[in-house]
Amino acid sequence: MLVLIHHDPRLLRIAAVTDKPVAAWVTKRARNLSMGLADQVTAVKFLIRDRDTRYAASFDAVFVAEGASVIRTPVQAPRANAICERVIGAIRRECLDRTSSPPPLGGRVRRVRRA
């Protein structure tokens, strides 16, 4: 899940969701998001991200080209990016855990009874 949080206006943007993100996918979503943000009056000043390997140098370059400073969170410091972690946890609990994915092709549908 690629999420962008604007702290000042308290705006949340969910750029995209996938089960297997790779560096090329994340970079493409960053470019799409950057084009969408170009129309806004306020520019992105800082990009705070974790040290995941999915964020390649090309991902950072998208935001650096827009004039943003890229800040990576410290190693093993979950509180450094606590707001984003909390938002993603809430999205998973409230939205993704309550949706069902379609069965695999050729697979059987498993029925679940709820009490």
C-alpha cells in the first residue's frame, strides 16, 4: 500500500494497493502521484519514508525533481514514522480485513458461516 499523508491540511492519499510491490511499481506510482500533485498550489517539501528496498533511487528522484527533500527514517525506529504506520494499520483493519478476494481460477469457493 502506497500512502501519502499531507500533515498540514490532514489529507490522506492512497496512491495504489498491490500484494507484491516491487521497485518499478512503486516508482511508477510515485510518478503518477507527482503529476497529480503538480496542479496543487502547495508543493511537497519533505518526503519521509522508511528504508524498505522497494524505494529505489528512482523513487526518490521523482520527488527530488519536484523540489522535495527525502528523509529516511532511522534504522529500527518504528516511532519515527508512527503517523503513517497508524494510518496503514487502520486501513488494513477497517477496509482490507473486511473484504474478500475472489477465488483463484479453477478453485472452489469456500463458504463461511457467520454466527
